[in-house]
Amino acid sequence: MYQFCLRHFASALAVSLFTLFVGCSSNLESQVKEIRALQESEKIDESIDAARLALEKHPDDPGLNLLLGASLFRKGETSASIWPLEKAFRVEDHRVLAGFILVQAYTESTNHTQVIRICDAMLELDPDLTGILFIRGNAKLDNGNHEGAILDAHKLQEAEPDNLRALILEGNALWKNDQLQEATVSYLKAKELAEEQENEEILVHARVELARLYHDIESSDPEAPKGRAADEFAALLEEYPAHPLVLTNARSYFEYTRQPERISEIIEKAATEFPERADLQMSYAQILVQRDEGEKALETLRSADESGQNPAVQKAIAEHLETTGQLKEAAEQIGKIQETFGASDALRMKQADLLLSLEDREAAMEVIASIEDPSYRDLLNGRLALIDQDYESAYKLLSNAVRNWPNNPLARYNTGIAALALGKREAAAAEFLEATRVDPDGITDASLALAQMELQQGNYPRGIEFANRYLSKTSHATPPEKVAAAHRVLIQCNVELGRFTKAERSLKILKGIKDQELAFAIELAGYQKKKNGAQEAVTALRNTGIDLSDPKNRVALNLLISNLTSLKQTQKAAEAVDAAIQVEPDSSSLYVLLGEIYLEAGDATQSEAAYQKALELNSEEANAQLGLAILMRDRGELEPALELLRSATELSPTGNHYFLAAGVLEQLGRGDEAIEALRLAVKADPGHTAALNNLAWLLAEQGTHLDEALEVAERAMRLAHTASVYDTLGWVRYKRGEYLQAERMFQQAIQRQANPGFFYRLGLVLEQSGKTQDALIAFEKALQINSQFSQADEARTAVARLSQGQE
């Protein structure tokens, strides 16, 4: 879509019109004059420094914020410019000038909602700003409000009947509104008028849009005439072989029609015919990269700017070096760019980021110290804290960066990583989503993170959506392990949804990715188990060719054991572990695995012997202590079991260890201690649904911390929509006297599982709500399912009571 560019216009306004809008008191006047003089002298860095210094004393002054935002925008630091410009925009006297710059900043950030908001406010002040009307129409179009875009196009035509851009906007909006014939008329009219006025820019644009529209019609309507799109693109390439708009759209057309050779041909031809055009050489370099000709691509970029004076080419060289894994060279290239064109906080941040990736902490810290913008510093220091696994500090620093720089996708993504590490899953998901929104083509890892989170939470369609979104943005430079991770999400989600054909497609791709043999074996086993049963999963694992006794394939061995155990093939499971022990005779963890096999089979003697052997090899093997504790618990030796659990927890303070200790404490009748253990469990593992669920239940039973019980139960609900979680939340609501909400929760639990306890508790709620007949039916249903369940006596008493009341 055509976008009216305001950058030069806004920059000129920023210099020439401050005297009209910046109202100053006497103590600010000299500072404002100094900043304006620096801007007029093109000393942008100095103007930024001066504006920031003045803002330390007057942080809310709209004029100073306007000056700072304008300078940041002119320097190319679009994201950083938005916050001060927004502060200036709040004041009506500064709204028009701040708005002109803001709409361009938000347009560059593809934040269409904010563009519309700014345009609305500006047009309310001055309806004659036709340039802003055009921008709003395009923003509405990009935001999906096609009818609104059509209305703005018509308003623009009323104000300026000869405005050819309005015809293009109208055509685009009609097209998106599925009014294809009407769109064709608009484009043809624009083409005709552009020819009359000898306006080559609009002429090319109208013809490109027509070609694209013809292709859409040909693709969607089998009866439509064919070949118009191909003919139009061929004619355009003949007449305008190096026109950026023609090349971009022709490239998209040939990609869609699966003619990659034509893409290479037209780009190479244009680059050869116009060697002086750096943009063409950069496009040609991209083609070379796709052909795996990375060295030639780098040579092409360097020859496009042999003097080293084109900043776009020099930055393209740095990006090429980074994406091809040459991080040291990329960092050096960023340094050269700063030496040639001047340093900026954005370049320093990129350099520091590369140095951190190279683990050159000392050099990175030196660069970070030279950064003036606190948001950049917070972002990089937050990343340092992430590297150090200091997630609390990382989250605090990165959250500060996000507050000051809300549309920075990297800040959003890293904040999400820190939040996820702290168990703040909702906050993490929100940050990842925001990263994908503000930069759909940039922080692609945010889409992968969302895909993995949705998979873990059982939201399989959403997992597929984000995995596909990630894969749509990958390139030759994407690390293969990340491509594999996305396909693993697709496989698991599709398997869970029963879409086996789609899972098979991703399995085929995963099999072809280098060094992913283990991942393929694991996913193939999962696919086979879901589709054909555990025995087929076992066969798949044995037939993939990976050595299950090799320590690096331990995950696959564990999966094999899990399937054999579920098939009650204890001996075969033990033999598989024994084979691994032959390779690793001193591995305490293998003896733990052997102990778990026999524990599952009910062979306490062999299980205990395996756990004891594990402790002989490693006295601090926490999982062996855990296994022995479970054996003791099952024998009724609760105090010794609790001592072993405490020892295991000291060695490995995992959520599961605390959770099991809580269960023993509850059996001992030490409810308060059980609650504390569960609190520690969810602190160690915020995603431990069972611990959250049990904690909420015990708190509800205790009755003194019902607010905490509700908060914990709702956290469990956000993680898993299981029958048990609904039952617990219903019980908490019941204890709080919230009977309507409790009834809904118990109904949800019953939909998932016909458990007598669920019907019994539903009966209690219905009775309290005065629904005695429904309550009686619920109690009777509970006894019908199991006449000996734990609350059976209470249920029978309730039935007798309610039946007597009806007589």
C-alpha cells in the first residue's frame, strides 16, 4: 500500500515552526534557543543532549519534549522519539506539530491504531489537513477498517478533486472490501489521469495495483480471464526495470506463483544494468544469500559502496554479517559505521548486544557505559541480568525500559523472557504478543515462545497459529534448531487435535533437519502413541536408529521406559536401562530410573535395591532419596519418609519435592506445615498446577485465608482447565459463599469427569442456593456412581434430609 512520507516534511517543520509553538518562561528561553540553534546547525546529537539536560528540571514541559522528540526522530531513533512527542501532543498548542511527527513515527512502527488516534485529534483541530486525512485513510485500511478508509478517500476527493493518491487509496480500500470491479475502475481512472498529467509516480503505482488486483481476481475466480497480471508485470518490468515499487511487487508475484527463477532474473538484471544503484545491489545480495552464496553477497554489498560512505549499505553489511553468524565481524562493522557516520545510542546498543552474544562482557560494559539514553541502558543491563540468570533484576530493568520505550520489540521480548523465568506466564505472554505486534517481521522468536506457551497450556489451535507465524518469517539464516522447535510444536499440537496428516508433514520436515535425529525420534514416538498406541511408539523408538544406551539420548530412553511401563512390560524396560548401565556403570540417575520402573510395577524390594545402589554411587542423589521416601510413605513410615523428603529438598529444592513433602505432612495431620510446603512448592515452580490446586484446597478447608485461596485457585485455572482444578475453584467459591460461581465451576468439573465427589459438592451448593430438588438429584447421582466414596455417608444423610422435606 502507498504511504505518504512525512519524514522530511516533519523534520523541516521541527526546525522552522518551534518559534510559533514553544511557549517558554524566561528561565527556559535561553535553553530553547540553544536547542533550536543546534537543530538548525544539524548538530542533532548536541540538541538531544541539551534537551535532556533541560528536561531534568522541567520533565513535563511540552515544548522541551517536542524539541527532544523532533531531534530523536530526525536522528532516526523513531521508537525513542515517541514518548516525548506524546507528552507534547497532550497540550493543544503543540498538538499539530507533535502530531505531524508522531503519525510518521507510528506509521514506521506499523502501529495503525495509534496513527488513527493522532490523526483524529489533529483533524478535530484542523479539518483542512488533507495530508493527515490521507494518512488516516491508509491507517484505517491497514487496521482492517475498509469502509472507514473508503469514506476518508471520498472526503479527500471532495476536498481535492485532482488528488490522484485519493484514487489509489479508494481502489485499495474497495479491493480490501471485496469490491473488486469498483477497485478496478478507481485504478484505471488514476492511471488515465496520471498519463494526462504526466505523473509517473502515480502512473506506476496505479499499474502495479492493477497487476496485483488482476492476480487476485485470477486466483479467486476460476472463470476470470487469465494472464492479465503476468502481462502487466511483464510490461512494467520492460518499461521500469529498476523501479523499486515494480521490483518489490513483481518479486511478490513471482514468489506466489512459484517462479523463483524469475525473481533472480529480474533482480540480477536490474542490478547489472544499474550498478550505481545501491538499493539494487542490496536486493541482489539478498538473492545471493538465498542461493547460499554468502561470500558473493558480501562482495556485492561491499562493491556497492566501495568508498564506505553509504550508511544504508554499511548497515546492510553489518546485518549480513550478523545473520550469517559472523558476530565479531558484525560488531566491528558497527564500530566502523559509528566512526564514519557518528555514534548513536541505537548503534551503541546494537554493538553492545553483539558483544554480549560474543560473551565479551568487558567490551560490552564499556559500550553500555557510553550510552546516554536510560532506556537503552536499562535494556542492555536487563539483558546482562538475563545472562546472569538474575531474573528479578532483569524483569525490573526491562520493565523500566518498556515503560519509557513501549514500542520497542526487543525490550518487550526480553521482558517476556524474564517474566517467564519468574513464572509470570500471563505477563510473559502479553510481552511476547506486544513484541509481535509492534514488529511483526522483526522479533520472530516471540512468536516461537508464544507457540511453545500455548502448547504447554493445551491451547493447540493457538500453538499452531504462532508456530506457523514463526515459520513464515524464517530465512536461510534462521538457526535450524529453532525451525525444528517450531515444527515440534506443530507436530504435538496437531497430534493432540487428531490432525495426523498435518503432523506427518512436519515430521517429514523435522527428519530432514540436520542434527535433529533425537528430536525426530521423540516426536515420531509421540505421534505413534497417540495414533496407534504405546507399542507402536516403542517400535518407532527402536527403529529410528538412535542408540538408546548413549547418554546424550537419555530423553529418548526415558520415553521408551515410559511406554514400556504403560504396557506393563517391566522386564523389557529394565533390560533397556541395564543396557545403558553397561555404557555408564557409575550413573546414579540410571539406577534411579531402574528404581522407578520397579516402583511402578509394585516390586518394592527391587525398587529399594536400585535406589540404594544409586545412593552408593552418589550420596547426594536427590531423586533416589525421593524414591525411597515414597516407598516408606507407602509402607506407612511417614516420619522417616518426611526426613528423606526434607533431605532431598535441601539437595534439590524443586517444586515437586516440596509438593510430595506437603502430602506426607497432610497425612500426619500437620496442615499448617503442609500449606507452607505447598507455598514453597509454587514459589520454586510457579507452574506446578497440582501444588497450586492442593494449596487452594487446603486454604479453603482451613477457612482463614479465603482471598489467598481464590487467588491461588485462579492461578491454577489459568494453567490447566482440568476437572480437579474446576472442583477446587468451586470449593473455594462455596467456602466464600459465592454459590452461583461455585455451581458453575462444579458443573464444569462434572462435564470433564463424572466424579461422585463433584456431584456431592454440587449438591451442597444447590442446597445452599435453595434449589432443593436439583440438590437431591446431585446427591443421588453421587451415590449412584459410587456408594462407598469418601463422603458417601454425608450424601446419604443429605438425601434423607431433602427427601423428608419433600414429603
